[in-house]
Amino acid sequence: MNDLPSPSDAEGPALFEGFADRIRDGALIGWARRVGSLEPVTVHLHLHGERVASVLADRYRDDLEAAGKGQGRHGFEIRLPDGRLPDGRLDGLRVAIAGAGDLPMSAPLRCAIDDLSTAAAADPAVGTAAVWLDLSEFLFYLRTHKTLSGIQRVQCEIVRIVAGATSSRVRFCMTPPEGGEYVEVPTAVVGRLVDRLTGNAPVPLADWSAYVGMIADPARRAKAAIAPGQMLFVLGAFWVFPHTPALLAVLRGRGVHIGVCVYDLIPLYHPEYCDPGMVGGFLSAFSTVSQVADLILTISHHTAADVERFYRRIGQPPKTIRPVPLAHELANGSAAAPGAAAGPSPLLRLIGGPFVLCVGTIEIRKNHGYLLAIWQELLRRHGPEAVPKLVLAGRRGWRVEGFYDALETTRSLDRHVLLIDDADDADLEALYRGCLFTVFPSLYEGWGLPVGESLMHGKLCITSRSSAMPEAGGEFAAYLDPRDQADGLRTIEAFLFDDARRARMEEAIRTRFVPRRWSEVVNGVFSEIQAYLAGCRDGGERPPPVSLKPGAVVRLRRLDRLNGFDDMVRRPPFLRLICAQGWHPSDGAGAWMDGPNALLSFGLDTAGRPAPARLRVHLHVFRPAWARDAAVTVTSACGASATTVLEDDETMLSLDCAPVAMGGPPAVRIAIALDRLGAPPSPETRRLGLLAKTVAVADADDALQRLDVVEKLLFLMRP
């Protein structure tokens, strides 16, 4: 996206100035004014030569006032017809100041319209998709970042190859952060986006964010036609959006196969390496996704073993889990052959001498403090003239305040430790080629991209002998104990001062190392998906993702904090998936119906014994004030039905029913229908039916079990 100039580079008509900045939520946003005047001007919107709207540019914008544009009251918003961009070329849309002339379009707006117009012509909906790739988290990330690391880099390389293919069997979709159904993102748009990522270094972050915001605006997207028998595959971080697991469960109930990529389970097994605020969200999301996913792909054999261990711990048979190891390439196959000479680089000249490189986000798990202590000891032993510099390339992450304090206290070890927090792909390329070798002493990794990238550039990587890093490095890396500083010092010191030893390792890399390409990763991913789908019957009803034992009593409220694995096993969040369709996400009290109709669904866990012939299902509900004397009907899939008039604030709805077959073992499905819907008091804007607080199931012919369930429910219902 290196064709984006700064808005200040463009010139408006004489005596007038302004810009059409961006399109957001179905409106074109910009500013316009007459220089030297505080009176608002009129702005016209033209589509294909026809004026379709006019507004006064009189909205206040603090950025305009800060820039000295009058008193800042020169902004405007013009609603687009149908909230959409015009089809066709860029000249289909014009914005003009009345009596003056056209307003220039900002570079992000021009780029977005160009890309979307190209997509309209190049990406017709031809063919039937077999796989939908969910890019929600990837697009959300790109709104605030211009460079990639970790999960986002993996997604980018896979998406780049998929978008460049000609098959219409793979398509892209997304949901907005606040929730909602999936919408399609045209393949051509995705392809142009990842292409622009390569050259966006000089682009201001604000311009890049505006461009991505327009590309990823769901208001201009058609609903994704995800059909039964197809697969929705979540390629990125499934835990970022709280609504994702429930949305996947709904699609699965409609016959859609669900696939997810699991990069690691660090928040589950090692929460001490994570930001405390994200651990609970990850545990809740993974607990739920683990029940919804039909196919789980992992980025290493080590992570696959971690996922299998999780299922054993919760007492469930593992799902279909397949490892697809990642690549050794840096990006877009950009690394040349191992051992190629480094070209001139301003960054290398700035470093000014031999250096050792460590690539990775500066966070507690990456163990940068370990390296700082080792470099301090190296300087003490050998002196600053003999010790190469240590270059740390990565943006700041979490829980590293102590590390940065140490850098400041030691003055970065007399400038022997350098931080580069905004390295793009070209910078990384130069750093890999110019370094003596790399170090990566991470405490835990799902794979370890910097290990393979180092080898791809013909450079030795000294990395940890823990988790998945030996898979990435194989025999071509050297290994240390990331918890033993003395071991790390011995290993690094040996390769720093023994040139022949380092040369032997580089020779082995040059002659015997066979790098894994991103194209191989993509082939592996889709081979596993195709193999899974080939063994499935198309469409059809799917069994519920959650099974209950007769006698179970389940509270449907959201758990705001999960502190670890034991907490998740004791209070499994996935039980909320009983609320199958027609529900808002759970809150601290329970789950609200999203409108007058909703479904409950769960399988029966009978431990191998025959299912009871009759079940008694109880649902503890709270009714809002407007629903007094409303009637609610609960109907089982077996045909049993009961209607209750809601007189009290809290009511126990009960129904005797028979289990039914729902694409698998015996299950229960109950429809809830409220005979009217009222408006909730302000500031609530959601459609709210009843609040479901607890659900319970008992063998109707087991009197003791029924009594035990009722006692538990009465205990939960007490004031």
C-alpha cells in the first residue's frame, strides 16, 4: 500500500479545502470549508454523474480544530444509498463543494474503492464453496497494526496463497467484533489487502487503519452463504471475540462442519506466562470450542499432544486432531538460499558491528531477561570490545516492566543491547542476513517461527529444548535450558568465540537443511480438511455439542473469571451451549432469549446404559416486568408440550418428554415460545424475552433422582 500519500499532499480548489476521508457504517465521512470563513459549506454526493445527496459540513471534529481548521466545525457525513459503495470504477463516486468543485479523496478511500471495485468485477460468486476461512480476528488486528507477528503472520501467509489460487471452493468470511452473522469478504479484496501489507512501511498508521476499516466493514458485505455439509474453519485466534464459540455452535447445529487451528495451549497449562486478563477469556473460549470443533489442526506435534491431554483430563474422547507443522520461510517465500550475502542496509549500518539477533514480541514468555543477564555476564568476562551486540527485534508485549526497568538501569548494558520495535519484513530480512547467529530462549512455544526463519537464512539458532522448538529446529539448531542461565551462558559463549564450530553448523544448514515452505503448509491444511469432509455425510442434523447426565443441574450464567484448568473442569463454561439458538450471550445472571423464540438442546450421557424412556426437564426462568401474565410454551422434539402463564417474577417451567435421535446418541431439544414481546426500558436496546437461569434433567421414572434435582433447584432459587 505504498501509494498512499499524506492528506496534506493533496490540494483542494482555490479558497476551499477538505477531503472525503473514508466510508464507515454506510456513510461517507469527510470535511470541507471555505478558507478564512466559519460558515459551513454545502457538500454534494454524486454517483455515476447523478447527485444523490447533499449535506452541510457543520459537524465538529476535534482533529480539525487541533489542525487549525477554523473552530473544527467543518465535518460531514453523507449516507450512501443502501449503505454501499457504488459498483464499478472509482469515478462512479464524486464529492463536491457547492459552487466550488470536487473534493479530493484521501488515499485510504481511493485504495479501498479501487480494491472493492476490482473485487466486484473479478470475484463473481461462481461455484459452491466447500470451505469458508474465518478472518475475523486477522482483519480486526490489521486495524491497529501494520506489521505482523505470530498468529497473524501465519494467517497472512496462508491467506496469500489461498487468495492467489483460482479455486472458488475456498472463500473468506468474517464477523464484526461486537457479534453478528458471518458476512463474505471477496477473495480479490483479501488478496489486494495482503499484497498491500508488503509495502506499507511508509504509510501512516492512521491511513492504514482507515483503509482496513473500510475493507472490513460488515455493512458493505453480503451474508456468507455457509451451507450444511460445508466447513467453516477458524484460522486465527478464536478466543478474541467472546461471541465466536456460540456462533460456531449455532452453525454446527445447522449441519456445518467446524474446524479450528490451535496454535498452543499456553494459557491453559502455563497461565503464568500470560496476561492475567486474557487467561479467563481463553479458557472459556477453548472450553467451548473444544466441544463444537469437528476438526482441530495444530501447528506442531507437541501442540497436538497438548490438545489430546486436555480431552483426557476432562474425560472425553479426543476429536479429530491433526498436526500441520508450520514453515521455515519468513514471508511470501522472500528468503533467498541459505548463506546468501547480505546487501547494504541502513539498519545494519546503524547497529554498527557484529551482533546476535533475537526475534519475537518482548513478553515474559520469550525470556528476554534471561538473555540480558547472560549478556551482562559476557561483558564482565570478556569486555565490551570482544562481545557482539544483542539485537532484540519485537514490539512490547505484556508483563515485561521489570525487563524494561533493567534496560534503563543498566543503560542497555552500555548500548550492547539494542531494541527494534517496529521492524518490517525488509528489516527482518536484513537482520537475519547480517547477524552472527540467532537466539530464541522462549519458555514455551506452539512452534517457534523465528527458529525456522533463522535456518532459512542459513543462520544457526540457539533455542530452547522445550515444547515445540526442537520440531522447528531439528538437528540444525543448538539447544539450551531456558530456565538454567549457566547452561545458556555456556552454549552461547561457545558459539560466540568458536568460529569453526559455528561454521560447521552453518555448513550443515547450507548442505542438508530442507526448508518447509508455506505452500506445503497450505497443502497440508487443505489435505486434512478434505480428508475429514470426505468421511462425512453431507448436511443433516448434527448431535448437540453438550451432553448431560440424568440428574444434572446446570447454571447458565457466564463465568467472569476462570483461574486455571481445575476451575474450568469444575465449572465448565461449555455447558452454556445448551442454549442452542435464539439467545444472547450469557451474562452474570443467565442467558436472555433474543426475541420470543429460542431452542435448548443437549445430548444424554448415560455412561453406556440405555437412555431413560422419559425425562423430566426443568427450566428456571425470570420474566421482565412487561411479560407479566404472558404465556410461554415449551415443546419437545418428541411432541410433548406445556404452556405456563407467567405470574411470578421467577418461574419453574417443567416438561416430561422422551429423548429423540438428533444425528447421534439420544438427545433433548426443547423449543421455547413467548406469546408476546415488549420493549425493555432504556438504555437496553436488545430484544429480550425470558432470562433462563438454570436447566435440569432427571429420569422421570426415578423418584429419588427427581427429588434430588428439585432440591438443588429450590436451593438455587432461594432469595
